[in-house]
Amino acid sequence: MADLLLQLENGPCAMLRNVPMDESAVVLVSHASKAAASTKTDACWLFHAIGRSLLLQGARVEKRLCWNQRGRGQACKGYCRQSSFQNHILVVVEDAKADFDTGIAQNFLAQANASILPVIEEGKRPTPSPAYKQHIAYFHKPGEVESAFPEVLHLARIGTEALNVFISYRHEDSAAIATQIFHALAEARFNVFLDRFRGSPSHDFVGVINAELFEKGFLLVLEGKDTHLSTWVQGEVAAARAHSMGIVKVKLPGSSEKLTVSPTIELQDTRPTVGEKDQLDPADIETIVSEFRKHFHVLSAKRQIALRQKLKLSVEIADRSLGFQDLGSQNGLHRVTSPSGREYGLAMSARPPRIGAFRQAAKDTAALAPNVTPVVVGPIQYQLPNDKMDTLWISTVSGVRTLNEGVSLINLLSLR
């Protein structure tokens, strides 16, 4: 597993021209050499916004060797964390007048797995610099360049595999508003679950809700006048809390404020209350999407961190009480030896595991040592029956074992 290095090119830096990037994943935030001071400041803000999210996901700040034009080493500070992917991403904070250097862009794109993300303030310029004008840009509102950091993390395949969210609401309080938010988040590239638009006839509705909640792994709860009376909302919030999922609340007009959730998105709507068919103004919908985007990647890291801590604790208990040997974490996996002497590499999956989780566990384990059996640990118990059958088939074919997230101490006993 390689390191992912996040760095800021803000001045006379030759990293883009000659730094070798064949063994690491790199996210470089940059701007045109003749960019205005305000553009350079925006690049710094975006760099640190990405860095703060990486720190919450286990990154460290350190100095890494860089190369100047004469080939001598220079120490540059950056954020560093492990990554299973060797993507090379150039994030260009575009200037209103100065174009990014064509030669530098072409040199970067010549690297394997390289891509460029232009970040443009609305109204500054209609298209990216000529060197990569065919690339799709991220446009942000003035003063909100930091809103681009989820796009960077998504492109770098850090944290969540997708921008997933589950909308929790009481139909009588906010059915029309929930639909508005569903469409707005979908337009913002989120993969959204709203019960009105998912589920097939004959499916177990409770099973669908549980499966989708764990598949999405992030809850957006809409609190109106009587939302706290809904057993569905209560159960969804309780499950999200119990499993360390990210939760954000939208405080609707007339909210009872009986659901204790933080952070909370406040609206400008001054109506005393809203009901099933009422809608929000476009400005408030825009506020919800903008504020939710800011919170999303920071809070979605909570579950990954909690799962790592839970697995570590379970292994430590098994080491002391059940005859397991804890070999510590390596290559993104937790290594243990069972009482029978068999060695396993345990990989946590925050979502019910799909084929990508099995493939990555097998790849990471193979890099450790021969005869280490890969194991994916995740919320398999919440999958729908057909998905469980698929998981069992993939496990059988790939040789990657599975464990339910559940009570990890009991699950580890099955590895004997």
C-alpha cells in the first residue's frame, strides 16, 4: 500500500516537472504562476481544507523530499496517509485572467493514472485553461473554494467510495421538502436514498431500509414539528449513532428540536411550520446542499475511525483471552494469528462489502506475505438476501473470508 501525499505548489516549485510519482499517490493543489494574490489565497484555503479531512482519516503532517530544478533535494511539508490507489491528481485553482502553464499540465497528464480537476469561482471565467479545457470543472460560489474538497477526495478515492446519503424524514412533516432535497443532492452528484423512490414490490420494507442505511452510511434527517414521533426516524437516528455514521440535521420551520443532532443546518424560512405538501425556497435548498457538502467528508470519516478502533480492541481482547496473537496493523490491514497458527489479514468495510472490497483485501494481503488469508469485516448481516448470496459466492470464488461486523469478539472465534 503506497502513501498518498497532498502538497501545495505555491511559488517556485519544480515538483510538477520532474518529481517521480510512480510509487505514490499524489494530490497537488496549484495555480497559474501569474495568478492574482486572491487566487493563491484560495489555493491555500483549499489545500488546508483537504488536509483537515485527511487528518481526521489518520493522515500525518510531515516533510517529504522534493526536487528543485537542479536536482537537489528540498524538504516540503505536506499531508500524508496510506492509500490503496496510486492516482495522480492536479487540482488547479483557476485565475480569472492567467492561464495555467500548458507544458506543466501536459507533463502531469503524461503520468500514469493522472487527472486534472479545474476549480473555478462562478463568474471568474467560463472554461478551464486551454491546456485541459475538455476537463469538467468544479464551479464554486465566491468565497467558498473549500466546498471543492469533497470532489478532490472523491476523485482520489479517499474515504468513501461514493457520495452516499440516506434521507430520514416524517412523511406528514416534510414529504415534498424531502423530494426537493433528494433531487438537489442528486444533481450535486450524491447517491441518495429516499424511501419513495426505492424498493420493489414484495421486498421486505424493514430489510430495504436497514440495507440502504448501511449501504449509504450517512444520515440527513429532516426535523419538522412532529418528526420526533416517528418510530422510523427514531430507529434510523439510533442505528446511525450506534454504528458511528455521519449525521446532519436540517431544522425545518416549526421544528420541535427534540432530536439532538449536531451539526444542524439552519434555514432562512420564517414560516411558523411546514407540512406534507409544503416546499422550501430554492435559496434554502441551495443552503442545505452547500452546508451538507461541507460536513459530509469530515463526518463520514467517523465510521471508518470507529471501525478501526473497534477491530483493534477486539483483536487485543482475543490476544489476551482466546489464544490469538496480535501482529499489529500493516499495509492497511490488521494481522492476527489464530490459536491454530493460521495468519489472517483483517480489512474493515464500512459498507456491506462489494466485489471491490474483496479485490482490495486480496491485493493488500498478497503484498504482506505468502499464506496470509484475507478477511473482509463489514455489516454483512444487513444485506438483502440476494446480496448476501452474492457476497457468499464472491467469498467462495476469491478465497477471501468474511466476518460480520456485529460482536467482533465472537466473530473472531470462527477463525480458529
